[in-house]
Amino acid sequence: MAEIVEASQGDLIAGDLQLVVPNISIDSRTIKEGELFLALKGRRYDGHDFLGEALGEGAMGAILSHRPRGFGQKAQATIIQVSDTLKALQDIAHYYRKKFDLPIVAVTGSNGKTTTKDMIAGILSKRLHTLKAQSSFNNHVGVSLTLLHLSSSHQAAVLEIGMSAPGEIAQLAGLVEPTMGVITNVGPAHLELFTDIEEIAEAKGELVDSLSEKGTVILNRDDDRVWAMAGRVKGNLISFGIRRKADFQATEIRCLPDGRSEFTLNGEVRIKLPLLGYVNIYNAVAAAGACSLFRLDLSVVKEGLESFKGPAMRMQILSLGKVKVINDAYNANPESMKMALQFLSGLHTGGRKIAVLGDMLELGKWGKRMHRELGKLAATSCQVLVTAGKLSQELAEEATASGMKDVFICRNSEEAGKKLAEIIELGDTILIKGSRAMRMEEVINVLSSLSAST
């Protein structure tokens, strides 16, 4: 407890400095007996309002920025008061991270960072006890919570670093102090808070800047904006790619009938990747480059990649009754949407190809134009288009103007699911994709319900 007070620069209002804290939790619903509750204030909820529930579930106490109204003095509760609970969480996580001397890989990029992170962890876990960030734990809260799960038994850690504004990657990298950094690519994501894509590239490069002369940076040789960061590398540099000669390169690529692929890595091992899409070859080769620093044989890389199970709602194949669904509903930006449509276009199927596309958010003044550009691509990638959301109406209108006949405009994902249920036919292949806030998985829920009732 004394170290938590020191790290958070807080005041111990009640409790014993000698107490041992097994874990810090921010969720009163899942907190365990003896843990310390940290009350975060978000856009929709204030953790301080759930202090009573946390203590009722067995929390030993809490870190607070203020006393909740009507709280009073709980007899056995330890209370640490800080000026800002989010900053306190970050400060505690950074303090705790510095206790460990182990290789930490940080992954960022506009697309593919979660899959690449999971691939690296999957390979390393074949030989090393590896800590992996859960899901897309890539912001100030998620990164901090991941660091707090480090233990003396871990031999490596793999974290994901995201951003929504300039300077955010620098802040997160400062918390993590990674020994390796991977940058998958640069694309037009979160443009709302950036001047242009060059400013996004500059922000992604903050990860490169965070690594010292002893660190290693793994960069995409085929992405000009990423490769331009090579001049900022102070330590070791490893390249990965497909089209250009790189330290880790995929060649002899073959697309299989089911949409999966196989390739030769560095001319040595043949790898059958159990994932859809050309982009996942890039993710796999990036992971191989990162894992080379752990002196793992390429046979271990092959083992890890071929047994890999991808993250949920990212290019997953589902069979729902009479149709096949490509579930890529987790998130979307212009580049990932383009790649998904190109993948759909290249599939050899017996039935129609249908794209169900939701709004791409956080694009600011570029939103309408980028949806329009994708409308042209959609018109040549599938036979049927269903859109969900206001911005996607622009996409639909452009697809229609480009000559597409079967276009359906819906207000939201639930409505899109109902429309899809009306028009699907035996043998259809359906791509579902949109920004996270559009909840495009609702389309799948509608189809699942329909499949279960027939």
C-alpha cells in the first residue's frame, strides 16, 4: 500500500500502509475479494458512484479523487485520495513496470495492430511465458491495466498502443518503456483530430522516437510512410514486407479457395495461415520479425502462426444457415474497408457477394469524400450493397451512380440486418464491416436468430 500511495502521489485518508494489494480493479462488477478499487470517471459513468458496490463485493478500499456524496467513513475501508484517478492509474502502472527487466514489444499502426500483437504473443508463448494485452487494450486505461498484470514469472510482454490524437503514442510509450516497437502501416484512421495523413504518420513515429539505442524497431518496408521513419531509428532496425526486399519477407504467396493463404517466409519455411485476407500476411511477417529478437527458430514461428486463432470480429468466417458470413465488424477505416472489399471481390464463390457496410467514423471533414470513394469500389466488388448509417448513405449513392443496381440504404445496423434477412439467398457470401460505434455485429445477431428459427 505504501508504494501505491507513493506512486500515485496520493494521501492515505484511512487504512494501513503495510497492507498488501493483490490487484487494482476499475470495475465494481468483477472486483475480487481484497482488491483495491480505482474509481475512474468516464463519459457515461463515474466510478465513484459505484464505490459502495465495490466495497460490498469485498474490495479492501479505493483510490478516489473525491468522496462520493453520502459515503461516510466505512469501518474497514482503505481510502487513498488523489487529484486525478486516471493519472494515478498511469503513475502506478509505470512505477510497477519499472520493477521488471524483460523484453516488452509495443505494436502500433492504423490497421492490424491487434492481430499482429496476438500473433507475436502466440509465437512467443510456444517457448516463453508471455503477457499479452487483452483484446484491444491500447489506450491509457487498457495499457495501464495490462502493465499491472506483469509478474516475476513473465519472460516477455506484448502490448498494443493506439491513438486518437497527436502525442498519445508518446505518452503511452512513456508508460510502457518498450524494448521493441512494431509499426504495421499508416492509413487514414482518426483523421478527425489530424490535419492530414502525414500528421498521422508523424504521430505513429512517436513509438520509434521512444526507443533508445538499445531498442529495436520493426518497420513495414512496403509502406512508404512507415519506411520513412527508418531515419528516426536510434537502435536496431528490422524490416518486413512482401513487395520489396526485406529482412523478413513473404514470397510465393498462394491464395486458397476458402480465402486463406500460404506463403514462404524468408525462402525457408512454408506457412499456411489460418486467416483470411492478404493483409494478414503482412501481420504474420511483422510478427516473425519481432520474434526473431528472441532467437526463436523459424520452425517455432511456423508453429505459432499455423495454430493462431484470430481476434473476434476480425475477418472471421461464419456459416449461418444458407449463407457464409465474413465477420469483420469490429472496426473500420478507409484503408481496412478497401482491403476488405478487395478481398470479397477476389473470392471465388458460387453465389452472390453482398457487402453490409456501416459508417466509418472519426474522419472529420474527409468523411463524405472517403465514403464516396469506397462507393465506387463497392460497385465493382459485390453484387448487393446494404449500408447502415448517415455517412454510408454517401457510399450507397456513389455505388448507385457507378452503375450498381441492388443497393439498400438503412439507418442503423439493426435495420440493415432485417433488410439483409429479407434478401439473402442460398449460397450468398456476406461481408459485414463498420466502425465500432456502429455495432455491425447486430447484423449477425439478426441472421443468427433467423438461422436458429429455420
